[in-house]
Amino acid sequence: MSVGIHITHAVKKYQDNTVIPDLSVDIRNGELFTLLGPSGCGKTTLLRMIAGFNSIEGGDFYFDDKRINDIDPGKRNIGMVFQNYAIFPHLSVRKNVEFGLKNRPFPKEKIKEQTDKFLKLTKIDEYADRMPDRLSGGQQQRVALARALVISPDVLLMDEPLSNLDAKLRVEMRTVIKGIQRDVGITTVYVTHDQEEAMAISDRIAVMNAGVIQHIGQPKDIYQRPANLFVATFIGKSNVLSGKLEKREDEWAVIFGNGYEVIMGTVDPAKAKESEVCISARPEELHIHKLEEGVKGISAKIDDSVFLGLNTHYFVTLETGEQAEVIQESQIDSILDPGTDIVLTVNTDKFNIFSKEDSKSLMTGIRNQLEDVQG
């Protein structure tokens, strides 16, 4: 049976070093919830606190209404998938998957039936009698996943499970994990530092930095309207430019460094004030125009380009000296040469602006469920 996870005011310390100062989060029953952040941000530490592998210096952890702080890890009914698979090299695939059942009060006559069910679900039933050293990395990861699920845990915890796989296999396995998680309907907490991986598999994401959750939301909400500048620059690529926010009668205008001005209908009037701001524009939100088109915008020069088939990535220097990356659909006839003078315009519906004082977003439409947890 799956459960919801409720964490309030969690604290983790290693002697005088506080890794997680005060963290609260609600993870819904049956969802795939990802902890995303740079190395050392505390995401694996939090996962291990849920598992019972790390001590808890403050706060409360619940599975539904059951407080688990003092419950032994072996009695929390969790399934765990590690970065290094942790499957037994001396046991066949079947015996690896059976292992957890044989160490539980599970009816012996039903062990084969339960094992077969999850061998088929993870599509490794044809390898049931093979030894682990005869399996590919992806197949070994499926064994680890089947072994974690076969015991019918309340919660599935996954710590960087795909980081040891090559790029193509990672893409394949994240699809497998997402599909199996939905089929089983188990509450899953997934740790990764890979933004694309998190975006691809998650129902919701919590972006962490220095032990603090910065933004909780669906992938599209975090990508399109990040709560602060850290989230904007960590999730995907983003060009950060300097500018000013100024009032124009009943509207707000953003002025780029060269004086190019755009009216913003998406600025939150409750947060806005005339001030210096940081402008976050993703590479696909900048548009290149040749000088002969006569378009007003930000003057820039092409430094270099990379052709990647469908898209071409341009690296440019603005007349302010700032540098940016622009992604646009590849043209069939030509690629702009280094040294070409261009004009850039921006997609005013999609780019974001942040206060230079506290790096918080000044936009409307931010959906940050962290605020719901914090009250």
C-alpha cells in the first residue's frame, strides 16, 4: 500500500555543519516526486533520512499519519534503488529479485508467483536464470528495480539510479521507470542532479540549494516561471542579462542595457518597483534578425555557431559586452558566420525578470507549492 510522506522542519547536522537547516515538504500518495539540485545540496541526505539511514537532528517525518523518526529502517517498508545497483553478483536474476521476499513473512508458495510478476513488469523475465555479470547496465538496473518493488513497499526511494548508464540508455531507462511507477502507483522519491531527467519523469520537482527547497511544482511551472534566479539558471539553460524596470503609465517596461525597451504584461504589480533587475531569457526565447530586416532590438555580433541538425546554437556578444546563447531552427540555406552583426529580440511572454536585491521573481503566474507547505 502506497503512502503520502509529510516532513516538517527537518534538520540534519554533521557535528557543527548544518546540511539541512529547516525543511518542510509534502509528497503526495502515488506521485513520482524528484529532489533536484547540484552536488552537495542535501538531496541524498534527505532521501537517507526518509529511509532511516541518516539520523534526524530535528523535525518530524510521517508516512501518512505514522511518525517514522524512531522506526528502524527495516521496518519502514521501503524499497531502495541505488546508483550502483547493489545486486548480488553470486545470485541469479530470479534469486536477486526473490531475496527480499525470502527475508520477510511472505508465503513461500507465493514467492515464485510474485517474483514472476515483477520480472515480467520490468521485462527481464527472459533473463531470470542469468547471472548479473552477463547483463547490460540497463538490465542490471531493471533487476534492482524489480527487487525493490517485489516486496510491495509503501515508498520507493531512488538515488541517482541512472548516473552510471550511457546517455542513450539513460533516456530509455527513465521511460521505463516512469511507466512502471505509473503502473504500480507507488509513492516514489527520486534523487538526481540531471535537470532533463527530472523534467522527463517527474509529477513534481523540488529544486534544492544548500539544504533549502527553492521551488516545488510541476516541471512546466518550474521551467516557465521559476521562483528565483537560482532556479532559472539551474533548470535548463538561461542567459542572464542586466536591465531596468520602469513604470509607463499603467504598464511596466523592461529596458535592456543598450536602451532597447519592451512592455511587459506579465510583471506582478504587487512586487514591481522601478529598479535594477536581472533578465533571464532562455536561448530559444531570443530571436536573431539580420540588419537588413530593419528590426529594433539589441545589437549583437555572432561569435560562433554549432550546427546540431534541427537547431543551430549561436553564441553572441551584445553591444553591452554581455554574452548570450541563442537557439534557432536551422536554416536550409546558410548558417550565420562569426563576425556577422545582428539584432536580437525577445519573446516577452516567456522571459523572466528577477529583483537584483533578493533574486526573487517579479512575474505573475508563479506556481510554487513550497508556499503551501510553509503556510
